Amino acid sequence: MAAKAFDTEVAPILARHCLECHGRSLRKGKLSLATEVVALAGGASGPAIVPGKPEESLLIDHIDSGEMPRDRPSLSEVEKRRLRRWIADGAKWGAAEID
């Protein structure tokens, strides 16, 4: 998945399901998914995104297990596949920040 596809396919998923708790201002578990640098750094539990390795990415583990997102609608199967594919393809980011 190209970096441009991030802006249209991945960023909206993160914005809709993740940024309320893992954004610029609120960083539950010390994790922000608002920018590439902080997202790849991970949070208190370790790296949330391991480019090229969805099986090692805590983001995928937490979504697949149903732990995340808390108190919000679950991701659809299509959204889960898009995130998994994005990470498998190297987790390339487009825009600098997600709003």
C-alpha cells in the first residue's frame, strides 16, 4: 500500500476508532497514533506498529482480540484487513499528522 493510500484508507480508520484515546492530547498507555514518529515509537506496552510484521504489531493484537477500541464500535472486517495489509506493506504514512 502506497503512502498516498494511507491518507484515504488507513488514516480515516485510525481517526474514527483510535485517536480519541491515542491522539495528540490524550495518550492512554502512553501511545499516540497521531503521527508516524510517535506511533512507531509505541507506548507503555511496546511497539504498536512493526512495519512489515502485522503479527508482531500490538495494534493488530488488540484489535483482533476485541480489547480495542474500548467503549467504541469495533472495526469492521474490511477495516481490520486494511490495517493488517498496511502494516504488512511497510506501514508507510502519508500526511504528517492525522486529525
